[in-house]
Amino acid sequence: MMDHAIIDVLVDRLNGLMPRTAVVLGSGLGSLVDEVTDPIRIPYADIPGFPESAVSGHAGELVAGYLGGQPILMLAGRVHYYEQGDASAMRPAIEALSGIGVQSLILTNSAGSVRQDMPPGSVMQITDHINYSGMNPLIGEDSDRRFVGMTSAYDADLSLAMRNAAIRATVPLFSGVYMWFSGPSFETPAEIRMARTLGADAVGMSTVPEVILARFFGMRVAAASVITNYGAGMTGAELSHEETKDMAPIGGKRLAAILTEMISGGN
């Protein structure tokens, strides 16, 4: 059942603003909200039933306003599966976005590259994903709507709009397959080799559940990763969350330029 209390709060606080596009910001990417003009800021704590993350680098704030002259809504911070072992943790938020009329959801994350030619600081458009965790946010859903088709999970028109925006912004944009690991521990060198063998280009601990939920609620989806590190075993260095937070703003600026162009183009 849809939680109308969340929707009522959002409609009231948005004061007539009706964004059709929303963006979920990943680890260390919260500075993207600084690009929003005439911002309306709503802490997650002020929204009843809204999921709150306890991960550093995730602000836990909904910011609405304008980006490139177009209405936009941003979720600065997400809840991950690894926090409570709940793949459907973001369902109340995504269901609420659908309930207030959001039609397109752009998901962002920080990810590790398994390709030598895609270094930290790069931006990768996600063209498909591998749900390696095996978890699914629709487990327990009792209607036949749970059988969501994922052949075209990433919308072709939104993907084209993102590529064209990158060209206009003169930002190099890689593309590839994202593999979802449950986390919170980082992958092993053997797992990175496996990911590469199975066709992944980047690995991370989020996004896939939100893609599934967004498709379940009938939204179009586009997604992009900011590459913050090479996968385990590729450089000999150990991985850390601090590295993710330190490197995310570098690629985050590039992604911000792409998203500003993409959204101002009316897509």
C-alpha cells in the first residue's frame, strides 16, 4: 500500500513545484545539490516513513528546485542493502516519487572500475546490470506486478539524452555494465576477476534495487557511475570508503555538467 503520509508531506513542502525528473545521489556526490537554484530542502527526518542512511557521505536530504531552468528533485543520500539487509529499503522513497508525478529517475553512484582504460575520475553510463547479490526489492510483493521485465531497464531515450548531454558538456562518457555486490566489505581480487569475466565494467553496492523499484512503479530509468577507484587487485593498494569519498567529487563535477545539460534539454 502506498504511504500517502509521505506524499502529503512532499506535496505540502514542495509548494506547487511538480518535478517530472528526480535524481538519486550516491556516496560523495551530494555537492550536486549546489547546482539547484531556488532550492527547497527537506531533511529525510522530516518525512514520515522516509528511509534514512547512516553512511558517511550521504546527507539524507531531499532538495527540489531548478536545474538548467527545469524543475528537478534530488535525493541526497540513499539507504543501502548492507545497512539492514533490506533490498527494499528505498521503496518508500521511490514509491513516493512516483506518487507525486515523477516520471524519470536518474540514479548515480560511486563505483570501482574493472577496466584499466576507465580510471578513477571517469563517468560511466550504466547500460545494463548484473544482480550478483541475488537480492531483490520485490521479494514479498504479492501481486503479479512483481514479475517486472528488465530487458529494457535502462530507457533508450534517456540514455541517448545522457550521451548527447555529455557531448554538449565536452565530458568524456564511458558506458558499460554495473555489477551489484551486497557489500559492505569490498570485493576480493578474485571477485573482480570474476566480474570482468562475466562482462561487468564496474562494481558497486547500490543502484540495482532502485532500478528494479523504479521499473516496478512505471518510471523510466537512466544511471551513471562515478569511478572512484580500480577494483581490488588491479593496483596492489587496499580499498577504503575514504578513497571513495575523496575521489567522488572529481568525477562528480563531470557528472554534474552532464546532468545539467541533460535536464536543461528537457529530457
